[in-house]
Amino acid sequence: MSHLRVAFFAIALAGTVTLTACSSGSDAPSSASGTPDGGKSASSPAPKPITTSVPQAKLTQALLDDGETLPGWSLHGTKRVAKGYSCNTSGTDSAPKGWVRGSQSAYEYKGSTKNMAFVNICLFDTAENAHSAYVAWKGTEKNKQQAPTTSVGEESTLVLNPGLSEDSVYGYSRSGKVDIRVRIDGGNGGDPSGAQAMLTATLKRLQQLEAGNPATITAPDELATARK
């Protein structure tokens, strides 16, 4: 082997080692948002984070309407502006740090409020404050947490039967300065795909609106992917 080929092989090997070290999982802040990536698959494409101060109207438009949510579910009441405390953890009567505004909606299953679903979209002043609220939302029950089949935003988690609940699935996602929470209480049968589909559709709708386009994505559009 010539000296030139030996030198080229050494350089290529060093480059491979460097790339491997750079791509390994760590808790270092993401260069895109300044916060950890929350378990996103290393092979997933980097999502486009929500970086603008999204107006109230677009936050509300991003919420799923009748015919856009999961089969059998319908809007309960109206989509509405959220109070600051609704973007905090349960039992807290104040807005989380950095909260700017939010929107929320509720859904009933087959015309009954026995089973209910809830969606919150919360805008923060910085990605760091959104990350802190996301971490508080998902809680510490590691044994009940699982990653979605496909990453939703920069950080996402599904929690099955949090606390003492039964047949409940909660989904949490952060994209830039926005957190989204989906809670489905009842009607899951232990299947988290519905919560993931609602979470994904809501984020994609918000991204469409932020880009100046109409919100066209629906939860059924995302259900097949969530069930993989």
C-alpha cells in the first residue's frame, strides 16, 4: 500500500470516529433550540421548530375541529382561549414561567362525556421555558412513559395511565417555543396511537399556519403512522 493510500485511510478513519462521537446521545443542548432533544430518534429528520410569537387566532385554528379529530370523537363546546394556569401542571393556579398565551379544546366520545379528550397549545417566550414546562408536564413516572412511533416536534413523550388513572393516555410535545398536551381519558383500550395522532396533527397544523398556509392536517391522516 502506498504512503498516499495509508494517509488517506488514516484521515477517513479519524473522520468516522469524530462523526460517531458527535452523533452519540447526550444531554447537551440542541443547537436548534438550546434544549435537550427529549429522546428523538437519531435517524429522524430535524423538525422545523415553532420560533415566532404565534398570534392567538392561529393557536386556536390549529386545534382540531369536528371531522378533523379521531373517529367517534367530536368537539365538546368550542375551541377557546386558555388561561395561564391551564398550561401548568395539575393543581397549580398560576401560569408557568415564560407563558405568553394559549388555546384549548375538549372532545367527547360518541356524544357522551363519560370519555373525554383535551388538547392544550401553549406558547412561551423562549424555547428554554417551553422545555421546562414540557418536563414538568410529562412527570417522573418513567415506567409509564414511552416514545411515540415517530417523533413529534423536538421533544415528545406518551404516558400511559399516569397517576392512578385507568385507560388514559397523555401525550406531550415541544416544538421551539410551543408545548402541546393531549389527554385522552377513556376509550383507549391501552392503545396510545390516538393520542399520538392528535398530538402530531395539532403540531403540523400549527406549523402550516405559522408558514402562512391553511391548517389541513387531520388526526385520521396521522393515525396510520401512529399505529406502526
